Amino acid sequence: MINSDIRKLRRQYSDKPLSLSMVSENPFRQFSKWFDEVLKSDFLEPNAMSLSTVSLDGKPSSRMVLLKEFDERGFVFFTSYKSRKGTELNHNPSAALLFWWDKLERQVRIEGIVEKLTHEENQDYFKTRPYKSRIGAWASPQSSVIASREVIVKEFLKYMIKYKTNPPVPDFWGGYRLIPEVFEFWQGRPNRLHDRIRYRRLKNKWKIERLAP
């Protein structure tokens, strides 16, 4: 596709309003309401979200991860602590999440600070993973350069032999909880006049504001 073709890509959004009077006073309840609709809309990965982190020298990076839990404490995902995102979060706990649900013409942005889950929380979740996914957590030196795919396959087989049943949680792997400071709910509208509602945490209250599209 040449650039002129890309410029012609255009979608007219439907006229589904999102107003200050429509949203919940609590952003977690508003997110839960939207997420319930997502779960009914046949998305391939309804809990997929973009996680953005920042390196020591101020360079941002983003990748898709899976939301595994949320409540009024925050939004939980799991990874290797030795991965690029784990390393960056260790140095700078500020992070951002982005959900994009194209079928519903909606996105949600969340900014905040991450904290590690406890070992007990990691264990509880790790036990729910399929056996081979647990082995994969042991086998992969996530984000490290490897010579070939065969390297990781051999590691995978090695850990299958070592842990024939019930592999334990690796000490370099676990969960993070992003504690939100800002939410933004975006609803597509015609003529690019989209609705944007932002929540900002002010002490123990949430301030709700409309943003220009």
C-alpha cells in the first residue's frame, strides 16, 4: 500500500454519545460497565491492552499484555521481572495502559503507578495457568537475545523434564498492579467530534472533566 492509499483509509463513526451525565462517578465502575459489553462482543482477545513504560534515559516503549484482574485497587498483569518492561518498571514505576475496542468504537486510557504483587498472589495466579504456560515462564529469558528458536525449545524441554508436574513460580516472574491516577474514556463520534471523559484522582475523590476531541 502506497502513502496515497493510506490517506484514503477513513471510517465514519456512529453517533453513540458519551456525556458527563451518562458516566459513573467512579471510573472503576465505568470501566467495568464497558468491559462487560466487550465480553459480549466476540473480541479475539477482549482483555488485551497496550502497556507503556519508560527507560532510564526517557525512551518510551509499548507492548500488548493481557489484563488478568481488576478491582478498585488497580489493574493486574503478569510478566518476567527480567523482561524489558520489568526492568523499566523497576527503575520507573510510572506506566500507562490503553484498551482499544474497535467494534464498539471505544478506547480507555489509564495512567498510574505500578506495584508488584505479593508472592502469595503470584502463586494463586500461577496455579491457574496451563501446565505448558507455566513451563514457558521458566524457559524464556524474556527480552534477551537468543541465537535461534531452537535455544528456547531446548530450554522448554529441559524444564518439562525437571518439572513433570506442578512447576513452582519462578522467582523472576510475577504480577504487577497499576494503581490508576488518571482514566480517559473515549467514544468515537461522527466528523471526528469524539467524546472524551477524563477522571483525575484528587486525594480521595475523582474529578470528572470533558476533553476536546
